[in-house]
Amino acid sequence: MLYFDPLYFIVLLPTMALSLWASWRVRSTFQRWSQYQNSRQMSGAEVARLILDRSGCSQVAIEHVPGNLSDHYDPAAQTLRLSDDTYNSRSIAAAGVAAHEAGHAIQDKVHYPMLRLRTSIVGFARIGSWASWILIGVGTTLMFYLHSPLGYYAMIGGVIFFSATVFFQLVTVPVEINASSRAKEILRQHGFASGAEIQGVEQVLNAAAWTYVAAAIGAVAQLLYFLLRLGLFSGSTDD
Ligand SMILES: [Zn+2]
């Protein structure tokens, strides 16, 4: 017997729509600004190198990784990884993304507290993520298919682990927004300052920030759904 829960769709449909809109927007904005060369005609890798060297982060390595929009900074390896669309591209979009990733390396160097917090909980959040789905899966099976009261406790445990991933997503938002505001400032300082250029960088980075906001809202909505389902808000367990 399949269990269909309308509450799941009521709580999560708007957040799924927001998440789809955010990922469509980041792709289309990146695509648009990939067509315009940046004023200094530098590749993403060159922009990142310039910013890192001038910000006292010469020890940070830059690597080329396959894929689209898979750019990231790895604090453990002190390595900035730029994807196909960024590494060799001389576009405004590539300069924006490269500067954003360099912004993360600078956060690391200046011990920006939210990045430190994010790095310190990443392992716990990863364990929390799979542990929560196992416990919630086992709990649902016990509760709805085997009618065992143990299922309720397994689900409570799952929701506690899930909270760790929600917390991680929430901490990620200010880290990302801060890296982007650093990026905009640094690009201006280094002569990437034509009107359209700054506008393009802003649009690309704002669109990227929305994907993190959407992910955080989605995680909170998912947590809210679990809490409502477990009756922790309504005070009953049989609705
Ligand atoms: Zn970032």
C-alpha cells in the first residue's frame, strides 16, 4: 500500500518551485553574461590568480575541474577549483564566479567566523544527512506499515539528525552572500569597472545567492513538514 500525503505537497511545492526557478535563473543569467568579454580580457583562472596573489593568498592553488557551475573553494586543500565555463573563459560571468571563489579563500585567510563555523559542521551535516534519511525511512516503515510505536522514536531521531543539515544550509547563506560582496568590491579595485560589467557580475552573483536561499528555505520547509507530521506542533500524532 502506498502512502500519499497531501501535506507534503502543500508544504514543499512552493519551495520546490522556488528551487527550480533559482536554478533556471542562475543558468540563464550565467549564459547571458558568458557572451560578453570582461574589460581586462582575463580568463577566470587569471582573475582568481590575480585576486589571490594581491590578497595574500598566493599559497592557494587553482585547479580546473570538469562540469558546469561546479566551481568551489576547498578550505581543507586550500585549493580553488574552477569549472570548464570559468577556468578558460574571458567572459564577465567567468570573472564574477572566479572572484566569488577567491572571496571564499579570503574568508578563510581572515578567519571569517561563518566560514569557520560552516567548515567545522560540514562533516556532522553529511553524517546527519544520511543518518536522517535512514532513520526516517525505518521510522516510516515501522509506523505506517508495521504499526510499531518504535517508528515514532526512530523518526524523532531522524528529525534531530536532519536539523544538522538544515543548520548547515542556513549557515551557508551568509557565507555565500559575503563571498559575493567581497568579489564585487575586489573586481572594482582591480579595474573591472565598466558599467555593464559590474551589472553583469552583480546579476550572476545575485542569481547564485538565490540558489542557496532556496536550498535553505527548502530544508526549513522539509523540517517543518517532519515536525508537523510528528505532531510536534499540533500536539497530536494521528492527523
Ligand atoms: Zn560560494
